[in-house]
Amino acid sequence: MKNKFGYFLASYFGVGYFPFASGTAGSLMTLPLVMLAGYYGGTAGIIIAAILVFAIGVWATNEVLKTSENKDPSLVVIDETAGQLVSFSLVGNLLYQSFDNWYLYIIGFVLFRVFDIIKMGPVKWADSKLHNAWGVMLDDVFAGIFAAVLLLGIEKYFMAF
């Protein structure tokens, strides 16, 4: 029997049912959560949100995988939510300080999507070797880590000028 609540959470409140590019839609719809977590808690808020979303995501994704023949169903986008949060974790304190930092949202979004799509190193390992909810979630977390490091580097470079 299908756990409807698990599907609801795994699809990030239904975003995963978007008819095309559901992963991109999930990442884009995570930006308001990044803004809220950054505003109320800065870096710590974003990290706490990422940890909570990851934990919920493992459970919810596992519920979906119980009834799916696909090892990473496109409707599961909570993994993108966790990964997108991670991608902003190193610049969280800058996100709410000023609207002058709006470019960080765009760059972080693009970097995360690129690393999630090209799947290099640990991203590819988690995607291809872990055929369970942990693998679905971890590949996006690893993509988020790559994006976070590069986003911090870009921010530091541009702040130098």
C-alpha cells in the first residue's frame, strides 16, 4: 500500500509531479526555504534545515521506493531540496545581510544543478552504487557540497574587489 504522506514529502509538497524537469523545479522551489532559513538562522539555520530535510527525505524516499520499480523516481525531489540547502550552507550568513547578495541565489542554484546533472566523483558513486533511499539523497548532498565550496570561492573572489 502506498504511503501518501511519504509521497507528499518525497515530492516536496507535490513539486515532484511537475511534468518536466522535476529536479530543477524542486531545486527552484527550495530557494524560498533557503531564504527563510538564512533569514532566521543564517548559516546555522540553513545547516539545520538541510539536516532535517535530509532525515525526512531518507524516510519519505524509502516509502516511495517500496512501491516503485525505479531506483530514483523523478517525483522524488526532496533530495534536490536537501542538496540545494547544502549548496548555500557556507554562505548562509551573507544571504540575509543585504539584497546586494541576490546573485548568490542564482549562482548557487546553477552550480547545484550542474553538479547534480554531471555527477562526478562521490555524486556518481552514491547515484550508481547505493540503490536505496540513502543513495538517492546522498548524491544530491554531495552535489551540494561541491556547489557550496565553489560558491564560497566565487563569493570570496568577488568580495575581494
